[in-house]
Amino acid sequence: MKLKRFASSLALALCVVVMGHGATVVALSTDQLNSLNEGAYYYNVSASDCADSDTGTLTGSDNIQKAYNFFVASPQSLTPQQSAGIVGNLMQESGVNPNSVSNGGQTIGIGQWEGGRDDALKRFAESKNVPYTDLMIQLQFLWSELPSQTSNDHLGELQAIMPSATASTNALEAVKASSTPEIAAQAYEYTFERAGTPVMSNRIRNAEEVFTTYGSSGGGGTSEFAVQCGAAVDTSNFIEYKQCDYNGKTVPWANAPYGNHTVCSDGCGPSAMAMIITNLTGQKVTPDMTAAYGAAHGTFNYGGGGGSTWTIAQTIGSHWGLQATDALGSDVQAINKVLQAGGMVLATGTGAEPFTTGGHFIVIRGLTSDGKWLTGNSAGFDSSKPYDPATLVANGNQLAPHFNAWGLTKK
């Protein structure tokens, strides 16, 4: 990998330049340009040949883990607590068994659908040309139903745990307003399952066990969207974007423009921001979009040979609904505070892995139980590897411009 060196500057951060990729610049599609011009937070990723398949692939060692991974993965993007609350209910309903049948064959699937909703599930599966007993189909159908289900005659119970709830609060809204597995389990039951004899203690216990087992690591799988888009992280549901074609995967934005260069050559900053936006908000925003918006709003360093300026976190983040901190420098405690609050950190440095000697942006995406940092990296590094914070900062300080960081959280 040949790297391009730039002069030191306090105002800009630089990026790896990967040589050998085709030089053709591919413009954004009409759909993407329209979304960009309208200030939309979401756009049709199929225009980049990087969309979910009709059914997708579930990851996990059993159906409980697969269901958990489905709900935390983009585009569902529920929190670990919220995902555990739903799965805890499915364990009570069916053991998360898509072949489960009861009530003389009238109640079926992981959600024990009945009363016409079972027929709706079968029609949904038929429209996808997939058996209705397929686990992914049932999870997708469940997800599609959430906005249409409300508490009905369980409003009092819902308001006891969620005082702001009203008769029109739907299951998706109730689950997304939940902050713990216990509350999520109850919110889901009161709005979606509405069982005659819920045995709520079982649902709560199940939810807490799922959260304890999978909540700290994300469950151990990536979404189909991530796989198709060149993800390399196999230890969590973090969606990682690579700048260039990687491990035999074609990355459709590699030759998309960033200023007068390309995402592959200079787009580590937009790629890192696309990871942060996608993972924090659930919006499928890919590096070609962040590169186009950033270049149009001053983040591309035209005067210094390429790369990105240090305005990138605030400029791109705010457009997609994120709040950026002021520069955190190499303050480990301040960075950890952002991570502990559920945010992510854009970091830049020049030096050894996970940075490059030409300067590179990365994502610091989480903390391990022993205080190490997990990263997301658009270059060819293994992002499942945790880093000691002092070592990572020191590696980024080996050459100028030195390590710097910005926290990003939802507004």
C-alpha cells in the first residue's frame, strides 16, 4: 500500500491514499443527488448496489442469538436493551421457534400469530417466495407489524411503566422509548403480544438473560447490509465501510468523488463519518454520500493536496442529526465518557496501526470490559482487535499531524 505524505497542519487531518485502484470517478445517482439536495437523512442505497437482499442472512449460534442480532442490526438498530426485551417475549411465546404451532394449528410462529395476523404472515412470506416458517421472514414480518400495533385495553399497564404513553402509542414507539430490558419486555407485551396470561416475570427474566449474554458484545454478528458493503468486523453488529475493494468484495463507492480525488484515495474521513452515522442513527448513509456532502461544505482539503479538514465531524455530523463535541485531543477520559454515553468518536492520527504514516481517520466505536478501545477502520486493518488507549494515542502521535478526536452523539 503506497501512502502519500502531506505537510503538518493544525487545521486539517490527512488520509491514507491507496494506489492501484481504477481512476474512473463514478458520480452519485440521481436518487442520491436528490436526497442530498433536499437535505434528506436517508437515501436509497440500492442506487449504490449495496442494499439488503429480500431476505438477508441471520447470524448467531441459535435462534435466540439470531433474533437478537436482527433487532440490533441496521436498519432496525434497536439498543441491546430494547432488542433483549423483544426476544425475551419471543422466548416465552414460542422459544423463538418459527415452526411453533398451538391452539389446534390456529396460532403460529415465533410471535404466535392468530386471528387473521397468521394469514397476513403467510401472505407476506408468499410475496417473498419464502416459506412462512422461515425465521428471517417472521422477524421481518414482526418488524413490519410493530408500527400498527397499540396497547388497546392494556393502556393502563403501559402508562404505569411509561407515563407519557397514549392510546395511539404503537409498539415500535413503546419499545424505542424503553431504557432497560425489563421495561422493553413489558412495553412490547402490552402493545404487541397482549397475551391473556402473559406470565410477565418469565418475559422479564428472559429479556435480562438475553441482555446479559449478548448486550455487551452485540451478539456476535453483522447484518446482511454490512456484509454486502464490505464489512470486516465479525465480533459485533457494527457496520464498517471500507474505502476500496477489500477481501474480494466490490465496494461500490470506491471511485465516487471526494473533492477532486476519490473515496478510495482520500475518503477515510467521510468513510469514518458514514460508519458513525449508520451505526448511531440506523440511517443507511454510505461514504459516497458523506463525501459528496462534505466536499460541498468545505471538508475536502483542496489547498493541501487532499484529505479532510478538522471541520468534518461537525459539518457532516450535524447534517445527519448528530452533535459533535469540540476537539478532545488525546484526553482518554473524555473519549471514554463519550463512549459510555452511547456515542462514538472520530479520531485521526499519523503513525502506526490503526493509523497510517500518511495520516488517517478511524472510528473509536466502543469500550471492552477491560477498558480497551474497539475501532472501525476504512483501511485494511482488523477492526475486531481491541487497542489499549495509551498505545493507540501514542501510535497516532508518531508523526505530524498528531492524534485528535471528536465525540459524536445523537442530538
